[in-house]
Amino acid sequence: MKKQFSILLFFTLSSLLSNAQTQPKTVGPEKGALVIVGGGSMAPELWSRFVELAGGPANANIVIVPTAGEDSSATKAPRETERLQSLGVKNITILHTRDPKVANQESFVAPLKKATGVWFVGGRHWRLTDSYLNTLAHKEFNAVLSRGGVIGGTSAGATIQGSFMVRGDTKGNSIMIGDHTEGLDFIHNVTIDQHVLRRNRQFDLIDVIKARPELLGVGIDEGTAIVVQKNTFEVMGASYVAVYTADQIANNAKYPSGQNSTGGPFFFLGKGQKFDLQTRKVLNQQPPRPNEPAK
């Protein structure tokens, strides 16, 4: 009996150790931060948080990447430049190419070596992967995080930050799993959708997670962001973030009151709420609404 127990214990511990070794230590970046915005108009607090994480107005050195945009506007980013300048940021560089061979050149990535922050402009995120995926530029994006910097982006610039890209098909953004699905993977085992409530997209990630149950789905509405540091994200902005897991979809489980449960296959988080990306658990309750007693 003791021998059988010892064998069982050995295999149990071996299994736990194996799982621990295969699970990533962090889902988000080991160092630095991500500011992932769901599109639409951005409140000053979102820009201010990005600049703060980049070292503050006096020290920030920001690289703006407009490559997701159309050719007519991809070489410039006037709105983003003006907004950053209005916050006191003086060191701003525009970085753009359609050619991955150019993205592999030391001269091209030179601005990234000094950057404390990178901002991806919206558009079509497959253009970003065609230009930068697995290039020297991609390596330098990661290096910005390794130095403790910040990577941010809105709309397509949000989805590109995940490991798995939805709406990446060159034929149109209504195709959820298309001909481009590999993101820049700043946040691991995660797929990110944007404009979620504004464009009535809140149900679109369900079939994606059914097909790829290892993924965590994060749907971000307009004017709203998640700020990711290591294994935790915090919600900022005016609207909500929807969270999708295979368990939630399979069980259609109701989350406790206070977590903005839909009573369905996903749930919402609001401003100030935090979420553990590794355990996939909400870390704090939503603050009570006016005239609602605290839980």
C-alpha cells in the first residue's frame, strides 16, 4: 500500500512540476507595460498614463508607428504627435516601412534603441505583421519593454499586441480567424478585440475561444484601455472590457454580483477593476454605483 502511495505521489509531483515548467511565468511583459486601447476617442487620462509609463514628459522618447494605416497617411501621425506634444513630450519619431527587409536594418531600428515608448496607430493590423513580425524591429520593440518602457496602441494597434490576432484577414475585418493570425505577442496566450460595444462585437470572440480554448479573449470598448504589467491588467477609461475564457463559455457560469456578469459566456470589467492574466481571476470588485450598498 505504501509503495502504491509513493508511486502515485511521484507521478502527481512530476505532473505538477511539468505543468509549472510549461506555464509561462508571466502572461504580460516581464518588465515594462502595455497600454491597450479599444479605439475611438481617447480621454486625456489614457494619454497621460502612457506618457507617465514612458518616463514622463521631460524624459519620454516616443516612437509612433503608423504602418497599420493606408498608404496615404502611413508616413505621418499628426493627431498622435499633436496630442503627445500637448502633454509636453518633445522627443517624438515616426517609424514606418512596408518592407520587412528595411525593418531588418540597423539604421531603421536606431530610433527604437533610444525609445522609452512605442505607439501603434490604428488601421489594419495585418499590415503591421507583414512589415515587422520576426524582424529586427520586432526584436527592438521587445527591447523597449525589457528596458522598462511602454508599448501602447489603439484599435489595430491594440489587437497587434496579442499573441493571436482576430480580424486579421486581408479580405476584411469581419472575418475573425483569417489569413493573418500571428500577433507581435507582447501579451501571451491572449487575443484582443476592439470597438466591442460601440460596434456590437461583444459576441464575436465566443467562437474564437471555442476554436482556440487555450486563449484568453479580451474585448475592449472605445475610449477604454487595459494597462498590463506582468500578470495583471487594470481597466481605465469610460466604458467596459469583456473577458472570455473557455470555461466561462462552456459552463455559461454566472459570476458573483459585483463583477458585472452578463450571466452568459463572458463578463465585463469596469474602470479601476483588475484582472490576473495567469489565474484568469478578477482581483477586485467593481466600486458600487451611486445609491448601491457596498458588497
